[in-house]
Amino acid sequence: MSATPAARSAGWPEAPGALGSVGLLARRTAALCLAELSRIRHDRTELYMRAIQPALWLLIFGETFTHIHAIPTGDVPYLDYLAPGIMAQSALFISIFYGIQIIWDRDAGILAKLMTTPTPRAALVTGKAFAAGVRSTAQVFVVLVLSAILGVTFDWNVGHIALSVVAVVLGSVFFTTLSVSIAGLVLTRDRLMGIGQAITMPLFFASNALYPVALMPAWVRGVALINPLSYEVNALRRLLLGMPGNLWLDFGVLVLAAVLGVSVASSLLGRLAR
């Protein structure tokens, strides 16, 4: 008698199950993420062009406000204070329009084909989201290098750099899934582009990326406290500048936001594919 029937009669679970489902989700997510990233290898122009905006923020806004001392940041020079905020901003700007790609996939018939495979919807969304996170990581290193050239004093501890990348990826996952969720509601590129443009700057300005939360009006402060971008920036400042913070809280909020984002976007993916 083979071992498998004996195991079944003894009540042992078969290999496919909860662990098998998690493994399938991880494999499909990784495959879809690699497929997304292969587009960068063939056309790197987008990465180069997206490096211009954070450079302008640091060179013009950062240098100017550092010299005029208009925003109080304690013992930390304003340019140092700003650099992590620009990292998070770069990731936000990449992620918030990522839903356009999934609409392109729908229009090309790719999404409908993927939806007929055993690939879980969560894997489709998570693959897109982590691909956006990897793209955002490239921007992080651009800002790191440029900031170092401008004289920003970072903590170059390898562990802290790695955790900073994790924070950026988690933030990117949330904002990508937000974009995919909006795509599932509005269904067209033009509407998604309009809504993305309408919410990007409010998300950025209603965070602590540019200035401390204490300087904000009370109602903006309330928005900043529920804005995942604020927690991403807090984590980056704690890790890269050694500023006071609560990493457990920051990463907890980012993980929760990412999980909720994937869940909502996955539930709306079917509506987008119809």
C-alpha cells in the first residue's frame, strides 16, 4: 500500500490546502511582478524622466527653504527633513496612476485572459502593486544619491536602508491598490487620470512630507493622521535621520493599509474585467 492512502486514512491533510494556497498566491504574485518589471528593462525612459521631479524639489524647494528658515524643523536642517518626504512623494506619484496600466490590460484583452486562469485575483493586484514598489525603490536611490551630493546627513546603516525600502514598497502597494480600486469604479483611463490628478497633491500636502504636522490647521492635521503617506514619511525619517518615531506604529499602519487596499482592489477587479 502506498504512503498517500495511509496518510489519508490517518487523517493527514493533502498537500494542497491553506499552505498550498499561500504558496500559489506567492508564486503567481512573483511571476506577475517580474512580468511587470520586464517592461522597465525594455524601456527605461520613464525611470529617467521620473527622476527629474524629485531632483527639482530638492534643488529648488529644499535649498530655498533651507536658506530662508521658513519652516521650523528643530535641530534638523530643512533639506535633511525634506529628503525622506520627497522619497515618499516619488513613490506616491508612480503608484497613484498605476491603475491606468490595468485598464490598458483590459482593453488589450490581457486581463480577461488572466481572469480565466487559476491565478487568484489578489495575486493579480499584488503583482501590480509590488512592481510599482520596485519602481519606486529606484526613485528612492536616486533621491538618496542626490541628497548625499547636496550634503544631507543620512544614517547609512544597511539594515536601516533595507527597512526604508520596505516602507516605500508598502506605501506603494497601498497607493497602487487605491488606483486599481478607483479604476474598478470609474472603468475608463480618462476618469482615472482626472481623479488621480485631483487627489495626488491633496494626499501629498495633507501629510508631513513638507512640514511638521504641528504646523497644520486642526482639520488638515486630522487628515494627516489617517494618511498612510504620513506614516511612510515618519518611518523614513526615523530610519534615515534618526528622528524620534514609533516604527512599530508606522509599519503597522502601512501593512494594514496595504492589506486593506489589496482586499478592496481584488473585489473590484471583476467589475473592471467585464
